[in-house]
Amino acid sequence: MKTEGLTMNQLAERNAEYVTTISKLEQKITELAAENSAIKVMNDCLSEELRGYESDGAFEGPRMHLIWWKAEIPATDTFLAEVRASARNEGINYAASRLAAAFNHGFVDEPLAQVLDVVRMILDTKEGLANSTLPAADGLSGEYAEKAIEEWAVQLRKGAAL
């Protein structure tokens, strides 16, 4: 952490922000640990129950899994949603930055206005995808882009062969 040029008051304010952030993170960890502990207890009980059924020959495996999915873990779900959103935003930022860098270094031969529109469109997807789930159910998983790349490569090879 760089502190050059910061006054003692600025450092104290920054420290207070860090203390608040750490406190919030510790609270999340506590909630996740409590939920995961409850899940472990439930799984242990189910395992013991299952063992009893297996020894009696009365095991009904295909239906037993339905019990396991009834555990609700809201803090874990919220935490994982935050992780997914952060990762998604990092990927979007990376894609937009790569396109901008490619243009700035002469690898994209398109008008500035078009590149600007596409970079903005990429960055705008963060807002549009803020509440969506992973993997994307609406075709935004990258499959379309991967297919387009394959088709373009075929077109380029055909063009080179002519």
C-alpha cells in the first residue's frame, strides 16, 4: 500500500474504511460457516439414515437425493452470486479492454466510431447481466461467439485458397 503524499487524517480515513470492509467480510464468513455447518450436520444425519436403509435392504436411492436439495443456504447463495457477478464484470472489462487495445495498436481496421460503439456495447452488458444467472440460459454463454469464430476461420481459409 502506498502512503506517499497522504496526510495522517487521510490515512486514518482509509484505515477506517478498511476496518469497515474487514468487519463486513468477517460477518459474511460467519454466516457462511454457520450455514455450511448446518448443511454438514444434515448430510451426516442423512448419511446415517441411508446407511440404515442399505443394511435393511430397503434403500430407495433414486428418491433419496430429493431430501438433500431442501437445505436453504441464503448467505452462501448471496455470496456466490456476488462472486459470479464480480467474475462476470472482470471478463466483460477484459473483453472491452482487449478490443480497445487492439484498435489503439492498429490491429482493428475499423472506423473509430464503430469501435467506440462496440466497446460501449460490451461494457453496457454489465448492467444488462447484473441479475442474470450463470450459466446464461439465453445464449449469452459465449457459444455464439465461438461458433462465429469457427465460421469466420472457414471463410478466411476459403478466401485464402481462392
